[in-house]
Amino acid sequence: MVIKCLIMRKTRAFLLGPSGQTNYYHVISRVAGKYLLFGDDEKETFRHILMRQLKFSGLRALAWCFMGNHFHLLLEVPDKTASLEGWEDENYITRLQILNQEWSTQLTLKDVQQYRENGADESIHKIALQVKERLFDLSMFMKELKMKMTLAYNKVHDREGTLWQARFKSVLLESGNALRAVAAYIDLNPIRAGLAQDPASYRWCSYAAAVAGIKGTRQALSFAVTGKKNAPWKQVAQEYRCLLFGLGEKRLGGQTADGSSQAKAGFTQTQIDDVWQAGGKMPLEMALRCRVRYFSDGAVLGGQNFVDEFFNNKRDQFGSRRKDGGRKMRGAQWGELRVLRDLGDGIVRSEA
């Protein structure tokens, strides 16, 4: 397949969204060897590193989930130029202080203090430019996040070397239905893995944090679900829970934390194959409990116009026989969602 080979060859810059606007990405990274390295302590460490890095970088996590050997993030990346308009050197130095718990940052801030005492404005300016390169940038954010978790994990476990697989996966998303579906897919990770009957009881995902009353997480998840900045959580929670559990379908398992409904377990590969063999399409709620390769390998996900616009902007990177970008998604009732890469067989699988 031309596009598959193309993406494998091209740099990550190929899949970056257009400049001059806020872009959204589903990001996945796995540990090397896929070993189950992260228990509760490691997940808590990662949460602290993530939240601090988000605050520093200017990115926002709309949804997230930490598993034993990988993590998912639904990231909002504002336009860098617009976000940094009017910033001066002092703004960058102030932003750097967010990371003042880190030894390397402490050394840098000491250098800044010395440069100020000596009137070395040019040296301060160079540090400010270095900080600027690290802000509002997806690749820099992921590089620092993974590096800091590697250092923290290696220190505790007295190990050396890489912790992660070399590269992270990312899918460019359109706001609206794509964000909503991917947010639910992320929060349903512990259900697919059999770790919980209700994501509200799995503390290492955004839905559990929102249910627990974490204000920033509620605001971010509410935007992912509704596209509105100030949607009331009570209304969003009901709508989102219907997506997570499937409205009107038979529930399995015990009562949920709030006693309002029953949790539904994930589906086996046999159940999935039965639907396919019958020529049917799974309801969206069923598909989200499966491993959906479109969400990790589809490259670009959104409506037809969104995917076509990306395709047209990169037209010279595709073969002459391809006429448009959007490809229909198979295997489930995806509505108007389209994807850049047609992945062939095995696009919807059980977690196993």
C-alpha cells in the first residue's frame, strides 16, 4: 500500500496538523518489549511527570489512560506562533520555573541569576530561545515526557538504558466526533484489558479523575465530548456515560460506583468475528471496547472534508492514482468518520 510505505519512510512532520490553528492528536507509546513494568507507584510517578510537563509545554490532555506497558493521550496542541505572541525573554524564564524541581532546570536558573548579576542579557536570551523551542510542540513534549519517565523509573529500579520503544504513534484528529470517539476509546482501555468493569473504578484514566471531581480533567474531557468550553459536567457525564456503556443495551457485571447502571464487559474475538461473518457492523459502543487500529495507525481521522484537506495539502506525497484522502472505516457504525489509511483486515480486534 502506497500510503503505508510513505508514512513509514517520512518523518513525523508529515502527520503534523496545519500551522495557524489548534490541532488534536491521539498519542500512544509502549515500553520496550511490551513488558508490564508499571504498577500503581510507577503510574503515579508518570501522572506527576505528565501534569507538570503539560503545564510547562502549553499542551492540554483532553483524555488519558496509563496501562501496565503503554499509555494513551488525547492531546490539544495550540498554535505555537499565536500562543507565544508578545512573549519576551522573561516570559520564557518564568515558564521554565514550572520545572524547578528538576536538577537540570535548577542549574539553568542559577545560570540565569548569574547572567542577570553580570548584565549578560545575550546569554539570557539564548536560554529563552531554548525554552521557546520546547513549548507548544508535540514532538518536544513527547521526547521530554518519555525521557523524564525513563530517568525516574531507572533510578527507582536501578537499571540503565531505554524504557520505551523508539517512536510513539500519533493520529491527527478533527475536533467533534473524532475527539469524542477517541476519548471514549482511551477511557475504555481498562475494560478491554479486563482490569475493571467500570472505568470510573480505574484511577489511572481521565474518566475516573473526572468522576472524582478533578476540575481540570472535567473541563478537558467535557470539551472532548461536546466541543464546548464551558459545558456543565453533570450534563456531559450523562452523555459520555451513555457512549461508554451503550444506551439501551444489556449490561453485564456489577453495579457501578454511583449505582446508576451496570458495567458492560469487553467482547471476545469470537463475538467480534461472528458479527463480521454475518456481514453486520458493530454498534459504535461495541467497537470502542475492541482494539481499533484506525485509532492508532489511521494517520488522520475526521470527517471527509477534514481528511481530504489534509490529503490536498500533502498531494505531492501521494501517488497519482489516488484522487482523495478520506477512506470509509469498516467494521462498525462509524457514522461520518473517515480515515486517511485503509488498513485492510484485522482493523477491529479483541485486546488479546
